[in-house]
Amino acid sequence: MASLTISDLYKSFGAVEVLKGIDLSIEDGGFLVLVGPSGCGKSTLLNTIAGLEEITSGEIMIGDNSVAGLHPSKRNIAMVFQSYALYPNMTVSQNISFGMEMQGIDKDERSKAVDKVADTLQISELLDRKPSQLSGGQRQRVAMGRAIVREPEVFLFDEPLSNLDAKLRIDMRTEIKRLHQRLGSTIIYVTHDQIEAMTLATKIAVLKDGCIQQYGSPYEIYNNPSNMFVANFMGAPSMNLIEGQVKKVGNSIEFQMTSSSGENVSLPVSDVKGLESYIDKLVVCGIRPEAITDLELLTNNSNSEVVEKELLVDVVEPAGSDTFAILELGGKQVVARLNGNSRVSAGEKIKLIFNLSQTVFFDKKTEERIR
Amino acid sequence: MKLNALQESNINKSRMSRTLIYIVLFVFVIYYLLPLYVMMINSFKHLDDIRSGGMLNLPSIWTLDPWKSAWSSAQIGIDPSGLKPYLWNSILMVVPAVFISTVLGSLNGYVLTKWQFRGHGVVFGLLLLACFIPFQVVLIPMAKILGLLGLAGTTSGLILVHVVYGLGFTTLFFRNYYAAFPTEIVKAAQIDGAGFFRIFWRVLLPSSGPIIVVTVIWQFTNIWNDFLFGASFADFDSIPMTIALNNLVNSSTGVKEYNVHFAGAILAALPTLIVYIVSGRYFVRGLMAGAVKG
């Protein structure tokens, strides 16, 4: 087990700069998720940690040692690939023990280690099969077994669940989390699925175009996004980003937006000091769907500041546990999360509660957070 | 009821077209097999039997003499040796040439897909070009190089020629096959600590069965059937089967022993035939794999 520190990492392919100064560190036993849209450089970052791609400049430390120039097999890492990358010609047990065989570990010890791992992952009865005879979930387990048996200091996962069907993906997600808790190992995990990121991580790094947009705990990323990209990317349905004007009314500041029927809807803003310099200018207000809700769903949180507004609902999307009401504010579609038992119908005007303590504001041009 | 009638007529129609297809196929089968039939039948006839006409008739007296003669006593060039020594020459040439060109082709394909270097596309393009250069163009430069290497007129020289000429094709086959082989598996093997040759030997090669069969058949047939290189670069002691057959059939002195010629031609074609029959189904499978994934 070891920590991982990346400082000032650059990577270019020819003239194309893929990673532009990455600084990251994860403590021993942490679960770091790299998340971002495709092409943001997250897989490249993982490959540089593994040593499968050379870095242009910067430093990667595993534990206290720089791994610069070290061969992938000498870095004390193990990697689980998106396609599982099992050796098609070998049986499951040969797949798991191939690494040990390369290290020249003798046969008895190898089969002992294989048995132990197979036991942990409940794949003992599959040991003599070829990968082509396994289902997707079983292949996934074997791929993890091949990683675990190396007893690495850092595990690298490259979108390991994206080839599984939806139900299995959720099961395996739980399994990976359980594995992490049991092994207590450091894990770096790449995904484009923000739910995976939220559920698994102890730390999330959101990447875009080779730069880290925000690095923090899932709670911070979700509740305090540092820019509009992070706000929009994390969460499903994603955060509502509503354009509107900052107005000074008497002594207090208000955020005003227009509803679909043309009337002004204004929310009082209390504790965002940065907004004072934006008076009479357009800003973007970010508000999570669950912060626009009906009365029944409002948690009785005495310190949350709420306002009640009556608004017209365009579309209603029942989803079982919740009902999503879609309305129009500030020229944008806005999603509100209502109680699953709500009997709202489209074209109706309903009372909605805005939870003001969960609103954030962004500069319209720079897309950065106004604090 | 109406639907049933419609279905019935559809079934009838498909039956009709199926019958038609089989008839056409059958005609083609006869058309293709006829030459082989003529060769086989006439190789078991006495010469008089052939002279009396009736190419398609069965022999009036069956005899193995033409085969014996073609194998061990027919006049080839100046020696009454039959085709026997030349078969050995051909095998000595074909087996190493096929082996070396296949091994080199698979290594090329491995490097060109999994260990790409700057300019790998150009290298592959040039190798491809080798597939399209006509034999005749390289004859004189090749003769010069064989002379320089001291390999002129030897079996080793012929092997070299065929390896060089076959490399374009074998590389093409393996490159396309390995291009479809997941690179992540190679990366996983790297992390597991396997080196360049270890990955090739333990991971890639065991999965290359179909394409090896395709390459071997392709190379074997081409090299075995080659005439031009054999005629240009072989000496008395390295003349391959095809040239010997030509010498047998084209001898301008004595009686034309057609029955012996037929037997000799079949003997010369037999090895390729055997290779096809033994591994034909893998050949088709390999070709399909290349077609779908390449």
C-alpha cells in the first residue's frame, strides 16, 4: 500500500498536448476517481501512472519513490482494463498466475496464491475455463483476480464496468467498493460515469481537456462545484444552470430570472459576497434538482433558507421514487425533483420550494464560481 | 386460408430456386473436375490406349507403369531419374522458405501493430508494394545479389528469393490479423512483466492459428508452384519439381509419353493438394476472420 503523488505532469503526442500540468495526490488507502468526458485525458493519465505511456515532463511518485523510467512491471501496480484483456489462450488460473510466472515464482506458491484469490472472488469453479467460456461479469472478476494476486501498492482501473450491462454494473460497483474496504489498498479509477465516481471515490478529480477542473471529496464536488463544467457534469439529472440578473433591492441582493409565462421570479441572495460586483449584470445560477422541490420532500433542516414560488410545469416525468417536473426559467429547461407520490400534471401551476442554501453562482463569461 | 396458400407458393418458389442453384453448381463441379478426371484416367492407361482416342474413356487395361516411370525412370533433361530427386529438391526449398517467411511475417505484423514506431506506416506501405512488383522486374537485380552473396544456383539462394518475395504477403496477413488483436492484452502482459518476445510467444502466437494456416497454405502453394525463379536461379542440383516437370513434358526427343506426363503433373501437384485438403477448412476460417475484422 502506498500513496500516489503526481506533480506538474505534462504529456503530448507529437504536437497535441493531452495532459497540461496535472497535480494530484491521494493518500495511502484512498480511492481516487478520475472522471471526465471522453477525450479529456483521463485514460492517458492512468496509462502514464502505469508506465504504458511515457510522460513528457513532471513527476509521478508511488509511495516515496519516483517511478520515472521504471518498466510497468516494476512499479508495483496492477491494472484492470476496460476490455478485461484476459489472455485468450490461457485458462483462468493461468491468466491469474501469468505475472507470477514471469517473476519466476515456483509452481506450488503460484497455485496457492491463485486459490486464495479465487476464493476471495468466488471464481474457484472457473479456474480451468478459458476466457471465451465466461460471462462478462465472470471475466471482470478474473481480471480483478489477476490484479489482486500481484498484491500491488496501487490498483489502476480503466473504466472496468463500462462493458457490463446496467444491472451487473451496479452489482460489480458494490463489489469493487467492498474489495477496497477489505484490502484497504490505494485505487485509481477512471470512468466517464459520474454516478460511479460519486459512489466509489474518497476523492474525485474532474478532468476536461487535459486539465483538472476540480479535485476534492465527492461531497465537495457535488455541493461546491468550482465551475459550470463540474456543476453540469456531476449529478443526474445534472445541476440546473439558469441565467438571470443580479439586482439590488433595498439593502439586499436578489437574483432575477424570467419564467415561461414572462413574469419575474426572484430569489434573495444572502451570503455570496462576490455577487456585489455583479449588480445589474447577467450571471448563471446553479441549483440542483433536489433543491427545487415540493413541500413534502423538503427535509426539515432548520438552517436551510427556503423561498416558495408558484410556477408552471411543462412536462412531468415520473421515475418511481421521484417525480421530475420540467419547467422553464431564464430561457432554460429546469428540472425540479418532487415526491414520487406527487400528482402534478403538465400545464399545472404548482408551488415549489427553492432551497437557497444549496444555490451557487457562476460568472457567465469565465464560467467560474462566484463566491 | 389465403395466408397459407401464399406461404405454400413461397415455399414452392424457394424450392425451385434451390433446385436451380444445385443444378448450376453441379454443372460447375463437373466443369472444374473434368481436367483432373482426364489426367487421372489417362495416367493409368497404356500409351496405345491413349493413342486410340477416347480421352474420357476408362482404361481398357489399368497399369501403374506411367506412375513408376514418372516417379523414378523417366528422362528428365539428360538424366533418366524420374521426378523423385526433384521432389526432394522442392521440399528442401519450400519447407524452410515457408517457415522463415511465416515467422518473419508474424514478427513484422506484431511490431507493426503492437510496437509501432515512427514511420511504421511507410514501412508497411513499402512491404505492401512488394506484393505488387512483377516477378520479371526483380530477376536481374536478384541474380546479381545472389551472385554477390555466393548463393547463385543453390537451394539456399532460392529460399532467400522466396522469403524476400513472400515477406510482403506474410506481413500483410499477420498485420491485419494482429490489428484486430486487442492492444490492451499486450499492455496487460507488459504489466505482468513479459518482454517483447515473451508476449509474442506466449500471448499472440497461440491465438494466431487461423492466420498461420492461411499464410502457410498461401506460401506453400506459391513457392511450390513457382516456375520463373526456379528456372532462373536453380542449378542442376537444386532444380525444383515444377522445372523438372517442364523438362519431362517438353523434351523434344523420343516419343511423347502422355500417360507419363499426366502422372508426373499429378505428382507435382499432389503436395499442394494435400495441404489444401488437410487444412482447407482452417484456410476458409482464417480468410473469413481476416475479412470481417481486418
